[in-house]
Amino acid sequence: EYTRMMMGFLLFMAEPQNITMIGLGGGSLAKFCYRHLPQTRILVVEINPHVIALRDEFHIPSDDDRFSVVRADGAQYVRTSASACDILMVDGYDSEGLPQSLCSQRFYDDGCALLRPGGIMVVNLQSSHEHYAIHLDRIRRSFGDSVLVAGDKDGCNSIVFARKGLGFEQIRQSAMRLPQHLDAAAATALLPALTQIAAASRLFKQQGESAGG
């Protein structure tokens, strides 16, 4: 379910020009974006060669003019890349959990710098992790008040949306904006997760208004 939650950026940016993903895993996010966002260029950064070697087994698309998988350290790539992106998705867990390099203050600062104005970083955090609050605070230090948190239904994961230079507008379910070419089956599959994120955006807006006076 958390992978569908990570697609919640579509509520705020329905048709990004390009997406950078840190972590390939089983390829669910990469495959969904490749299939349903045909105008978007997708770059996946994966450090583990054994994971990359399984791409055919998991039916991950071959590299082409709008999709590629590169073997690299995710933190180093974000720090040194000159290719700005609209969406930065971070789900780089390994067998020992989330690497320190992918949850440091420097990484989140570098992630913010890599994004274009209005771009969104999407981070999967384990809600029960002992340093969850620290990681969330680091993201807020990098992005200020433009941080929206939505938990999945089982309470295991929190998906953090952090926007560069812009806040998160209130999203009502009746006004959800999705890519025009997203087919009905995909939209239906995403709907429960997007509804949760829309509710989180309303709470975010209300909290902001209360804080403002």
C-alpha cells in the first residue's frame, strides 16, 4: 500500500517532466510511472548490482529514451547530479533498513537543492523507527513548512511529501487532479491512497491557518 501512497505527488503535480527514484526494489514504482506517465522521463538509482540483475525477472522495462536504471550510490548521486528533477522519490531500504546516508541532514538538503522550484521529494519512512521523529525534523529543516505527512492504513509507514518553495494546497476528494491519460483501473487502484493524502492536505491546511492566527 505504501507504494501507492508514494504516488500521491500526482495530486500536486499531475504530469512531472522527470522523476528521479532512489532505490529500485521490486520495481513497482518504476513500472507504474513508466506505464502511466508516458510524457515523463524516469531515472532510477540503485546501488545493489544484485537488485539490478533481477530487473528482467520483475519485468522492469529496459532502458530507453525516457527510462533508465543506473548503478550508483543514491546519496552521492543526489549530491553531485546536475540534472534537476520535478519529483525525487526516496525508498532506498536495504536488508538492514534505511542507510544513514539516505536520511542525513545533508541528504535532505541535497535533495531540496536537486529539485526544481515547486518540485516534490517523496520519502518512505518507517513510523516505528526509533529515529523517525529525527528524520522528519531533518526534512522540515530542509524544506521549512512545506512538509505533508500521510500514514498508511496499517500504521507501518509514513509517506512524507516535501515541496521546494511552495506549500501544499488543500485537496478535496471531489477536486482531485490526476493525469488525463491515467486509465480507470490505475485511478481506481490509487483512489484509497489518494483519498488519505487529500485528507492529510486538508488537515495540513487547517493547522497552517490556525498557526497563522
